[in-house]
Amino acid sequence: NDETGVGVIHQLQQRAESWAESGIATFVFTSDDYWVLDKLKKNANRMKILSVHDLQRDDAIRAMRRMRKTAYNYNIDTKLVRSLPDLTDDVYEQVYSLIGGRMSHISHISREVDILGAARQLIQTEKAWLLSQIGLIPDMDDDVMDEQKWSSCSWALLAYLARQKTVGSEDEDDESTVPDNMDPAASPHVSFYKARQLMTRTDFLEPLDRLNILSMDVNHNVRMDSHVLLTAAREFVSLPNFDKDLEATMNRVSDIEWLGRTRRLVLTKSV
């Protein structure tokens, strides 16, 4: 997202608009970053926006069953196929509640013998990656203050999404606990305006979108990029010391900033 990149996008858009008007060709632009849509909308005349969503419950479970049968052909009488457990509907329900309906995750999980264990491992892997990007360091050194300012502001928003009980509601009263048994299709979200209020910064959302931690849709709603990341965030937010660590990190950032603005004047008396 710089001057060169925006210029290239505008050149491609001008060519696409010209060819579409002449009936020569139809251009298809795909992106999971919001800034691309924001730049294209300004000069769009013939552009049509199509949003790709995760699968719903029935479609996700059907896809898991079909991919599993493809990976392990049940018509072949081998030791591996005979040893495969007969998965019940409850197992598929649990897997769906953990990973949601993202096709890339379903494709990965369905090829594993123990799909429930693989789903849990995927969440732990994503949580470890998430903490490697925006992990909290309450007792930080002043050299990493800017990084921890971004991390603490990010977790202020992620905690709000993880604890949202009424999807899309921005007037929650009880935000201290994580809800149980929410349908992955009902993805918690807040408006772009509310997200910037929660983070207290206007420039921190785009890096989170670029890292695929958050995503923004055409209606300017901000949500977790995937249900796997949402589940991982809920696990971290549910830890007993999360609120304490978040508050301590924010206080430490404030203290370091205060010290940076403070100047000490020392007067000595010559003898």
C-alpha cells in the first residue's frame, strides 16, 4: 500500500474499465486486504463486488465427509482404511465448532486420521503464531514500547470480539467472559468506527488486516479473519491473568511515554 502499488492498481483498473465497456474482456481482481477495495471504489464505474464467505454448518460437514472419503477410499480393503474410526455426527459438529467453515482449514483437517485432534492442534498452532505477532509483555523494556503499544491496542479490540455475546452488538454490558457454543457462521464483528475507538488508534487496523488477523468487509465491519483465530483468541482471553497483563502493558506504555515527555532540571549551588 504505497504510491507505486496504488498507481499499478489504478492502471489495471483503467484498462479493465475500458475493456469491459468495449465488451472485450472481464477483469477479476481478488484480494483479502481492504485497502485494495478502498482504492478501487474511488474510480469504479462498472465494478461489481462479490464477497466470498465461509461455508455454513451443513455444507462444511458435508465437505468434511466428502474429502475424508476421497482421501481414504473406503472401497479399498487395506489395514489403514479398516483401522479408521467410524466418525459420528457429534465429531463433525465438534470439529466445525472449532475451525468453522473455512475451506482451507477443512481441506487440511479432513485428511487427518484423528480430525478432532488435528483441529485442536491447528488452533494451538494459530494461537502460538498470533502471540508471536502481538503477544503482551507487561514488564517490557523501553526499546519495544512501540511494538507493545500496537499489541496492547490490538488485544483491546480482539478481547472485545472474543467476548461479544450478541453478534454485531456494540452496546455490550457484560464483557468479562467468553460466550459458549456460538455458531461459527455468526461471526462477531464491530463497525470500523467502533474498532478505531476500542484501539484508540487509527493506523493500527491496516497492519492487522495485512497479517490476516482481522478482516474488513464491504460494509465496513471488522471481524477476526477466521474462526480458528477467533477460537485461539478466546482461549487466550479466557486466561485468568489476561486482563491484568493487558492493563499492566498499557500502564507500562503510558509510564514510558510520560518519562519521554519529562525533563528534569537540576540546580546546584556553587561553593
